[in-house]
Amino acid sequence: MKILVCIKQVCESESPIQIDDHGRWIQTDVITGYQMNRLDEFAVEEAVLLKEAYPGSSIDAISIGPERSAEVIKRAIGMGADHGVHMLTESEGYLNPFTIASGIADYARDKHYTLILTGVMSEDQMQGQVGPMIAACLSLPWATAVIRQQMAPDTKSVFVEREIEGGSRDTLQLQLPAVLTIQSGINTPRYPSLSNLLRANKQKLETFQAGDSTQPQLRENVVRVAYPEKSRSGTVLTGTQHEKATRLLSMLREKALLQ
Amino acid sequence: MKQTIFVIVEHFAGQIKPVTHELVTCAKRLQLITGSAIKAVILDAHPAMLAREMADTWGLEVTAARIPQLTGYNGEIYKSVLADLLRDLKTAYVCTAHSSQGMDFAPALAVELNAACITGVEDILEVENQTCFARSIFGAKAVAHVRPEKDVSILTIQPGMFRPQKPEIAVPGSVTHRSFNCESLKTRSRGIKQAEADMTGITEAAVIVSAGQGLGDKENLDLIYQLAALFTKSAVAGSRIVCDLGWLEYRCQVGVTGATVSPKLYIACGISGAVQHAMGMRNSEYIVAINKDPAAAIFQVADICIVEDLTSFIPAFIKVYEKTKSDGL
């Protein structure tokens, strides 16, 4: 079985987010650090579990982004991927999901992957578009928010359960090859092992410039970035911790929420 | 050029889902800007009744796409039938829900139609005389205004953001019946498994104390339970991350993929407040947020904001509470 797992590097969730002077994008220089999109970790883990269940399988991990993104590809190798692919972009700014998806689809087209996996969405852009777009580009069946999968190689299919509203599950049988976007909680992502990390550091990534000649036309664009508006009064309590605690207590008592 | 606004009717088990009415409301907002006609499309094995209901309730022109193979939702069928229906349009907005269905087929449909795709739309606005759509980014610490660069735009509308208006007494719209045959599918639906988790514990509580990743360590859950114990009819809940980490069971999860709650008091402890969580608790009567990150998005939906580390603030609060108790208030 050949698996492609698509991963993204995102800024740490605790990192401060500041909008640039023109209100066009966020200021990248105040970001404190980057990490693998937490939701993609579940996709990498699911790929590694499949590789363990089906000996002889191989995993390619692919990411599109600036040079720093190589770190998350190495982490995927550390977790058990065999080969890393880096589609290098110049820009630090917004990358359109269709650009990413068609880039990955172009890479995957002749490689005969059995499964293409990715996280359900990225933590930074939260669009959840890349998975179904890759499937559409390659005319493959897909399922999003997959919380359980069971391969059935005999029938060249995979049974999946996708999470729908209220914790119920929609069950599907997809013909292979297929694209799955993996929901968090499907497994417990492992930490990279030391031996795999050493391998990742020695091993060369397959690196090439993303879409220099085939850059697809932009389908939508971010024209402005703003801070969110408050939907409630949002009274900020001030003073020492003790003063805040006292104030909160009296507010809750005034509202008869606490005796 | 006049555009058409299409609303994709979301339905389940023979009922139009409430989110569909929000989609119509959103379409009407778009109509004010564009002057376009609104049409609805419904896909089902037997769509006639629900199509009639949509046409009568909202006075819309409805296309009823009858697909014998469709049992419930199937992404592949939705993509190919909607692509067939919409392919010849020069310009259009397609409004679908940012739900497990809409999120599943919208991006694939956009590829098929060479269209723009904007997911999780929370608002419609005009920037430099052009229609843009607002959506949260970076864990709701910022909002992006996204402009479609194509004449056809597929939008998934965040539930809860467009309060459905009461439909005016409308002249019933017409229903057009179309039939599609979807054979040789690569995606076979095999039915819905109902949720096993019993969420009544948190949906019926008057007070919810909820934990997020800011808890830092499973052992700190004890603080959450201690705080909850001060209140009557209280329950402990958590964000998805906390459940993914195995610190709480999934039946305690509040948010889009968990329970939607509206208690008298919701205390969010160490919760960042990304859209997925906020959607599940924003209708609580009174919201207190405790988070050490002053930029946490949870403060945007809170009545009381406390910028503190929960591991020291909760013990401090309990101490103050107990002191007033022993002092006889």
C-alpha cells in the first residue's frame, strides 16, 4: 500500500497574532514559533498505523510552504513516514487552498497512491478545503472528518465512519484509491522516535519549487484582515488576583448564580 | 450582471434542517447587495414534499432533484448532480451550510465548477464596493475578509451567524422536477450510526465549568471539579482538544462536533475559543472566561474576562468563596 499524507506547518496556537500595518495579513515576525498542524498529526499517525498493519507499505509526507516547513516534514518522518516531499514557496503570506490542492494533485497524479490522507482542517486557516479538492482534481472518492477507517484490500475498498452533527456517524464504503480527511481523536499521535529523527536529519527531502509555470489563477483572495468584534460586553476584571476573585464572586452573587 | 443565489437545502430524515432557514436569510442579505434572484435546490430520492415545503414557506423557486440512489447524504452524488445543475451558469453564489455535509462537498464542487470556495462564512460585507465574506482565522484571533475572484462562488455558511427571519407571507414559489441517475458510484452510503454518548449531563446543567487546553495537565481537572462543586446543578465539560487528549469523555464535549449548550452560567477555563467551540456555547446566558492569553478569542464572546492562569486563579477564587462562607457572608 502506498500512502501520501499531506501536512501543514502552522504557528503555535499560543502565538500572538498581530495584523500588519496595511491590514492585509498578519505580522509574521511576531509569531513565536511553528509546529505541525495538530489535526495533521492524526493523519500521519493513521498512515503509520496502516503501514504497521500492512507490511511493505510506504508513506510519503508532503507539505507546501516556505523553507521553515521542512521541519514538519522531518517530524512526519520522525513519526514513521518513509519519504518527505517539500513543495517550496517563496511567500510567507496566504496560500490559496486550490493552489495547495492542485499542487499536491499534480505531484500525486502518476504515483499510484492507495490512500491520500490529511487532517480535517488546518488550525490557522480553518478552511478544510484541501482534502476534497485533491479528490476532485484526481477524480477520486473522498470522505471528510473520518473518525474510523477499515481497509478491505480484497475488495479494493475502505470502510469509513465520518463524524456528523451531534456525535453521530455516517458510514461509507469508498473504492480505492481514495482521499480521507482525518478527524482528531481517531488515534493518539505518537512522538517522533529518536532513531527516526536521526534518519530524518540524514535523509534528503525531495524539494522543488511549487507551481512556477502552472500557477493556477487565484479563485479567491484575502483583501483585508481585522480583529474580531466582541459579541458581548466583555468586562475585563482588573487588580490583583485576589481582587479579581472577590469581584467575580460578588458579580455571580448579584446575579444569584452562586450562594 | 444579475447573479442567481442558490440555496442548497439541508435535510435529514424527511425534515428540512433549521440551518437551511439561516441559509435563506444569508441569501436574502446577499440579495440586498446584488439584486439577484434566490433559488433553492434539494437533492433526495423523494424530494417532492420538502421541495413543496420550501417553495411554500419562502416563496422560492425550487429545483427538486430526484436521485433514486440517494439515501441520506452522499458527497459524490451531491458534487456531480450540483455540478450538472450549475454548470451552465455564468454567475452565481451557492449557499450551503458549514456542516458535515457542506464542508464535505463544497470544495470538490468548486473544483468541478472552476469556482471560488469560501468556507465558514460568518458575515457579508462590502470592501471597496465589492462583496466580501468574513471568516475567522488563527483560532478566531483574526477575521479575514475574502473576495471571490471568480463569477461563481461556493460558500459554506457558519451555522448560528445569520439569525433566521420569520418568512413573510409569500406567494408560493414553483417547483421544477429534475431526475438524475447516479450509477457506478465510487462512494457507497451505508447508513447512519446514531450517537452512543449520552450528553444530557451537560445539556441539562444550569452551570457548566468547561476546561480547555490551557488546563495544561490532566491533574488540573481536579480544580475544574472543585469549582463546579460550588454551584448547584452544575456539570464539567470541555473543548474537543481536552477530549482528544483523553482527559474527559467525548460526551462532555461542547462545540460543533459535540453538544450545544445554553446554561445560565458558562465558565470557560483555559479555552481558546475557536469558532468550533464558541458555536456550542455562545448562547449561554452569562459567560465567564478565564485565560492567561489576553488575546484569546473566548474573550470576544464573554461577559466577564479574567486574564489569569486558571491553576492559580481557581484556587484563589475558591479560597475567597470559602472565607465569605465561614464569615457568614
